[in-house]
Amino acid sequence: MHSESRYRQSDEAAAGGILVLDPETGMILDMNPVLLKMLNYSSADLLGKTMWEIALPKHEDACRRAFQELLEKGYVRCDDLPLIAKGGLLVSMEVTGRVYERKGGKLVQCNVRKIAVEEAIAPKLQIQPAQEVEAVGQIAGGLAHDLNNLLGVILGNCEILERQTALPEEIRKMVLEIHNAGASAKSLSQRLLAFSRGQAVQRVAVDLDETVRRTEGVLRRLAGDAIELITVPGGGLGSINADPSQLEQVLMNLTTNARDAMPEGGKILIETSNVEIDQSYTKEHSSMRPGRYVLLSVSDTGAGMNQETQSRIFEPFFTTKPFGQGTGLGLATVSSIVERSGGTISVRSQPGSGTTFQIFFPCTGRAPRAIEPAKAAPVRGGGETILLVDDAGTLRKLIRRLLEDGGYTVLDSGDPAVALCIAQEHPGPIPLLITDVVLPGMSGSEVAAGVIKNRPETRVLYVSGFNDESIVPLLVPGHSYAFLKKPFTQDELLKKVRQLLDSSIKIPARPLH
């Protein structure tokens, strides 16, 4: 992302840092290494944030106004903008912003020059909680990885059992209960990854009504039979810039939260509409600026909340549920996703009068991406040989069985060195390698490099409980590969394998989604 050729060249740009912003939301899309060095951040620290999130709190409104002026006039200059560097340092910056026309829309580029650096005690105290949350997020991401390996075994074996026609009905019901519990745990894992910011994000122009329609069946199952779920689409909505899968996560988390507030049953109302925010409204809501928004409203007839509870509901791990019955991650995840989509979220509630969550997403001028129906694809193998490498023994045995049931011949090992020996000594072709990314003593990419050295025709499918965005830096540049996130179903595995084997062209050196 950070090639200098992507930026406008000028003497000013060459001497300092560069930030590329989304003109719709102000979120940081890209930056150059000079800027990262100035603030001692990594690109992951800044991507998805806005300039006002790294400015001193007392300068936040001024920063928002400067961005609005930049959009209106096409140019803005700030002679002294204090930004908080990693570690608590206060760095004074001279920032020049311009709006550029490009194919498909506009782009905001800010050229940044450091003026002064001073020790800042107050900012250090302000960012300490954020650093603690980041550390907790890293732990959550690791837990999700381990959980995904276990869930792969649980859900995969449930799939196999459910296909047994001679299974007694009582046993079949028990297997279904296990499968449902595993699916709920998978949802929890997704929450952990979203909270840890370990979930791959792909923002596109989205029709929110279409997302609600596509998710409605899942939401009704989540709500349960005792709760009436009503959807009221606004129709003709403006498109928003968001990750469709994360929008679905928002809807599921809010539905789950509403369901838990109504143990005796009730109603959940999901509404969407276009709204116009004017200057008077933004005076009371400084996080928003005037313009067109799409409003998502989720209401319930549950117990409601007092003011003290409302003030803490978006805190990670805060929950009012009894110990062991709630993680406290659901609404924290919602808040994080909404923030990274450039939106704002608010709550209205009173004890005994239910709760309403309102989310405002900025409209984008782009047409929503059409979601194509899944194409039927042959998933049966023709006896091709696959080398499988995964140190999780139980999961590896399961994956082997899923592949063999799908018509493939499988060679497998949990030891990377042994796997390389198998690849070297096997007399026939090995058209595909499936390997975990993190292995003992050797990475999955090193295994791939060793196999491809002697078998350049072999394609590689990486699997991991982490997401593809977080593991890409571990892979060897230039290797052709695809990626599949654990836990996966047999259908997902066989389709991905078939996609790789049937491709007549060289697979690009990036994940195939």
C-alpha cells in the first residue's frame, strides 16, 4: 500500500509525511513510512482511524472543521496541529490538505511536516486505556485462533454425523444441539476477532436494506420463537461505505442483545431510513457533520437500562448478565465496527420501557455493489493427491476425512520436516498443498517454499484460525496462494480446493476470497 508512486510528487511531499484520507468519512486509507516514523505508529495503528482521533481532544472539533473546509474548498492548511504519537509524545505538525480528482471519485491527500516534539503527560494518560484495550484485543485474537481450531473439529464431526442416514432420531437431535452450540461459539469467535481488529475488512458501497434482507433469516433464528422480529426497510436508501460481513455482525449482535433483554418474549423492530443531518443537530452531536446519512434503528420491548448502565454498555467486557452468561463483547464489537465504518451509534432507553439503538452511517455517492448469487460449482475431486500439513492432530484427521469423502487422495503430517520429505519422495504429482500458517519449528510459508522448490506446479491453500489480513506478512512474497479461515465447512473446503485445482491461470500472489 505504501509505494511512493501512489502519492502526488512535490518537494513538500518528499520532505515529510503523507496521509491519504477517505473523502466521505475522513478515515485514514494509506500513509507513507515517513509519517509512521514521525508518530512511531504502525500502519495497523492508523488505518481506519481519523485525524481527529489522534489529535489532542481539545483540538478535535477544530480538526473536524478543517476537514469539512478541505472538502468544501479543496485545500486547507493547518500551521500547528498537535497530534499524539505512540508512547504519549505530543508532536506539533504543519498539515496541508488537498482534494484530488481520480478515476472513480475523489481522494484527500495531506502532506505533513513535523514542527516540534515535547513530552506530554496528559496525552500519555489519555492513551493508556487505549493501549490496555489493544493488549486485551491481541489476547482475544489469540484465543479466537485456538477456539477456531477446536470448533473445526466440533462442527466438522457434526457435519459427518448429520449425513448418517441410520442415526437414531434421539442421537440426531443431540448432534443438532451440539452443532447449534458450536455455531454459537463460532459467532463468539467472530466477535473476538472483530474486537481485536483481527478480522479482515473489505469496505464497499453497500445497500443496507439488502444486508437486512439477506440476514433476516439468521436474525429470526437468533431471536427465537418467543420473540417477534419485524423489519421495516426504508427503500431507496443511499449507499454506505462498509464491510457487508461486519454489518451482518452488527445486526446479529444487536439482535442477540435485544433477545437477552426479553427472556419472557417481546418484539424486536429493525428499521432503516435516509436522514438529513443539519447544522443544529451537529452542535449537540460533535462527532457528526451535516449531510446525508442512512439510519439503522434496532428497538426492543425489553427491560430497558438506567443511565449508569447506558454510560458503560460499549465498554469491552462490561455486562449486566450473571457470571458465565455474557462476554461483554457484543456491544463493544458493534461500537468498534460502526466507528471504523465512519458512523456513530447512540442509545435511548429507560427502565421498563425498552431500548433503541440508532446508528448513523454517512452516505457515499457510489452505487452499491451487486451481490451475485453463489454459482453452483462441482466440488467432487477426481482422485488428485493433496499434501496436508497441520500440527493439530485431531483437526488434521478430520480435514483428511473431509477431503477423502470429497474424492481426493491425501498425504498428511503434523511435522513440517516430515511433510517436506513426503513431498520429495512421493512418486506422483501433488497438485495442491494445504498447510496451516503457524507450525512448530517452521512456518507454513517455509513449507510451501520447500515444496514448490521441487514441485513448481503445486498450488498452495493456507488455512488458519487467524484471518488472512493478519497472517499475510508471514507468507513468502511471490508465492501463489489462496486462504481459508478456520473453522470451515466441508462444502467451503471442497469448493476452495476445486477452485484452485480447476484454475487454468496462475493464481495471483494474494488471498482469494
